[in-house]
Amino acid sequence: MTTLSFKAKALRYLLDEDRLRAYLQAIWDEVLVPTCAASNHPDERASFVLAYLDPEHPATEFRFQGRLGFGGKFWLDDRLVGRVTCYREDETPENLAMIRQALAQLASLRSRFVAEPA
């Protein structure tokens, strides 16, 4: 049985590599940095994008930390649905509100970039 790469799975949603890269960059620039205070250093953004584009071991999660603490993570599933989480001990009312805001932004962003397969 052959396991599809993340890029191959993304192609099911009509994203070529350039569009997938743009989607990942938008996630970083439009959600993780402004909403969750991920680092805005270009190297961090590049690491995030490359982690998901790695042909042999693509990421399913990325620890960005930010205001969510050490456990601040971004997850991207096979349907290209993103979510943000933190460690349970960091689930303050402020952090949970931030996560809800990030989830709403991620859903909106996904609708801009991702087409459901026919």
C-alpha cells in the first residue's frame, strides 16, 4: 500500500505546490503571527512552510509557541483543515478566546485557497 505525500494529498484539493506554499505562508502571516504572536522572523516562517512541504517526512503539526506558550501548536490535517492548540495547563480564558479567533480565521483562509474535490 502506497502512502500519499502531503503534497499529493493537497493536489486532491486543487492546490499545486505554489498554491500550497501560498496557503501555508498566509496561515503564518495572517493567523499565527497577528493572532497567536508567533515569531515574525522570516526563518521561522520558512521553517513552517518547509516542514509541510518536506517530501519524505511532511509535518502534521508545528510548534510555533507564541502567546500560547511552549505548547502552542498548529496542526494541518489531510483535508488541509488547520487548527491551533495549546497545552491544557495553558488553557486560560484569554488563550481559549485566541484559539477560537484563530480557528475562525483559519476556516476563512481555507475557503480562499482550498477547493473541495468533486
